[in-house]
Amino acid sequence: MAELRVGDRTFDIDVVVFDKDGTLIDFHLMWGSRAKEAVDALLESAGGGSALEAALYQTLGYQPATRASAGSGPLAVVPLHKTDVIVATVLFQHGWLWHEAEQLIADAFSPVMSSRPTADMVKPLGAVRETIERLNSHGVRTALATADDRDLTRETLDMLEIHGHFELVYCGDDDHLPQKPSPRLLEEVAERCQVETRRIMMVGDTVGDLSMAHAAGAGARIGVRGGATDDQTLAKWSDVLISSIDEITIY
């Protein structure tokens, strides 16, 4: 049991569950550049023009001109395998046969989106490792819940030197496990850690993260600015808004 101070609020918390992209690392740096590269590769392979390009970006929820992502759009919240289906649907709507669309995704789009992250793509938002280590040293247990695939998640956490810091890790391609934004995910965290959900703090940058926490009855919903969601929307679902997890301190 620990008292955590966030902003001007104090919470009695046993377990902190973190989102990954937009919470621990810069979402736009990782996924904005990756989405543009993947769409460019797909357009080159498919021979599509500006209309297809615009449809792809609109459907993904990404604006390359401003490098902004829709906080509740597919790029920000869905697992990669679902993104493949979404993009294949756009191709089908623009005249490709479904099997052709799937092949184009497999050859050009998916390899880029699922490629191993490079060090320049993984920018921690603040002193991530030090903050999590400080929480752990005071008996606060930590977990991770991401829509990202497990292999990509492991590589990213290894780069941040925090892979072994999480007691539980939930990923978007896990079979037979609850996934965001199902409140069942936080309920399972509570069951496995043998705590009540009111003793859990959820930290994330999307409405999905925080609405999940609300539905599960989590004790704290902490919104991280600068991720995939604008501050005004995020504030409606948050107990406190922070700029980085550094602002989570031991009371």
C-alpha cells in the first residue's frame, strides 16, 4: 500500500497500470512516422493516387500534414492485425479485390508497421525508468496494458530498460486475454495481484484507457498530455492530467 501524489491529489494505490505509446514513449514519433512510411509503401506497391492516399489517412485517423492522430482512431487504439483489416477494406472500397488487398497489405503495409523499432523512434516521455523503479522500490506494483503486439512491445521495453519492471504485461495480440478498453482487463489485474480495483491507478493518453478505468472502478485515472488525445477531451475522463509520469510521486 502506498500514497501516491499526482498534482494536488493523493491516492491510496497498490498497482499502477501504464499504457505504453503516448504514455511512456512519444506516440507521434513512433507511429506517425511509421504510418506515413507504411502508407507510402502501400501506395507505391498498389499504384494508388491521391484519393486513395487521403482515404487511407482518414480511415487510420492520421493527418500527415500536422502529424496529428485522432485520439480514438485506429492508429491510436487498435492492435496491428485489426489495422491490416481496416486498410484492406479501404483498398477494397477503391476497387481492389479482397484477396488482392490482403496481399498488398502483407507485402507492403504490414512489414513496415510491425518492423523492429529503431532507437530514434523510441523517445521516453520523461524519466520513465527512474520513475517506475522509484514506485517499485516503495512497494508499488506496476503493470503494462497496450494495444501493441507483444514482440514489438518487448523490444520497446528492452530499449527503455524496463522490461523486467512490470509484473503483468497485456498486449494486443494476446489470445484469450482481456484487451483494452474492456474493464475486464483491470479486473483481471486486480484478481492476479489480489487487490481491489479501487487500489489500481490507470495511466494513459486515450479515452479508451481512462474509460476502461472508470468502468472497472479503478481508484485513479491519470491522463497524459501530448499523446493521441487533446487535453480538453482527456480532462473529461481524468482525475488529474500530467505531462509525464515523472509527476507521479510518493506522498
